[in-house]
Amino acid sequence: MIDTPLTIALTKGRILEETLPLLEAADIRPLEDISKSRKLLFETNQKNVRLIVLRGSDVTTYVRYGTADLGIAGKDMLMEYGCESAEACGDQGIYEVLDLGIAKCQLMTAGRVNEAPIRDRRIKVATKFINVAKSYYAEKGVQADIIKLYGAMELAPIMGLADEIIDIVDTGNTLKANGLVPWDAIADISSRLIVNKASMKMKHAAIQSLIDKISSAL
Ligand code: PRP
């Protein structure tokens, strides 16, 4: 039995299906089917452990403020939040403790088929990863106007809103279906287990035991 109150932040969608078996390995099971419920807060078989279900981009925020002790978030979301390295993550009050190796994909630039990336003049880039984009093009010395979108990035180059996009690519089917091709890989992405720094200190035994159990299930 887990004797310390713990709140764990999860996201719905493809990550959830792969996350639940890992929690199960730590003997944590939600009392109802998360994927079939509209609820956002779930009790578990462990009376001290509850699960909250958030947008991927909000997991880091809940963990940073300690509202959630732990969270599972994509590396893409962590990078966008300023957690590209362990040190940077620490500055946000977060430890990235485990690469769960699930929900693997790549963060890439992409553009119209039969075209090459423009690198000799100012370009427009559509993405939801504003911070990642800014540092990526700055590092390359490319002048880029970053246009924030919340989804359907693949439409932007086709409609002439942008010269290229930065987005997650898994099978590549979405790019292909919209007349785009992948260009440069920015980072390999997978889901990570993150922990609030203060929680790690205050609830160390319970959290370390959970990390160990998940780690051996990987
Ligand atoms: C992601 C991403 C792409 C798609 C890539 O969107 O934004 O659109 O998946 O996957 P593929 O390479 O296998 O086609 P998702 O469906 O997760 O929805 P989102 O736009 O809400 O992030």
C-alpha cells in the first residue's frame, strides 16, 4: 500500500493506453475506465493516489507548481516548456526521471513536396512549438516569423500561410495526405516521467519506489 498522498498527471489519447500498464506495474489502477469517462480526476485502488487527466501541454504546469507530484509528458511538450536538458528542467522545478520509451515519434520540420527548405531569406513557420521553433531557427541563423497554430499545422504550407511547419511526425501519413514531406529532424520524442522537485524531497520514499517499479516494468 502507498501511504503517501500522490497526485499523478496524465494525458488522454495514445499515451494513456501505454501508460496504464506502467502504473499497473506500480500497483496503481484507476477505479474506472479513464478513456470512457468525461471526468478529469480519478480515484485509484490506492486510496492515497489519484490521477488527473490534462492536455499534454498542461502536465508540466501542474507538476511545476506541485499540484501534481508526478506527471507523464511528451518530450516535445517538455522542450516547449523549457525542459530541453536536465539542468533547464531543474530550473523549472521539475526532474525528468525516466524515459518511458512510449509514444515515440519525431519533432520535424516539413514542407511542400518537390520543394527545398528556404534558408536564404526570411521565412514563415507555422507551429504550436513556438519556443522550440525560435531556438531552432536562431541556431541555424535563419530569420523566421513564427506563426502559432493550435492544430492542423499540415494545412498551413498548402494554404500559403507558411513556408514550412514544425510538428510531430509518427507514421508520416498526415504529412503525405496533405502534400508535405519531412525535412529536418529536430528531436527524437518519447514520453517522460517527471517529478516536482519539492515533492521528490518531501515524499521521497513513495516516489522513488514508484519510479523503481515503473523502471523495472520498462
Ligand atoms: C499529431 C501531429 C500530426 C500527426 C502525425 O497530431 O500533430 O498531425 O499526429 O502523426 P502521423 O505522422 O502518424 O500522421 P495528433 O493526432 O496527435 O493531434 P493534435 O494535432 O491534437 O496534436
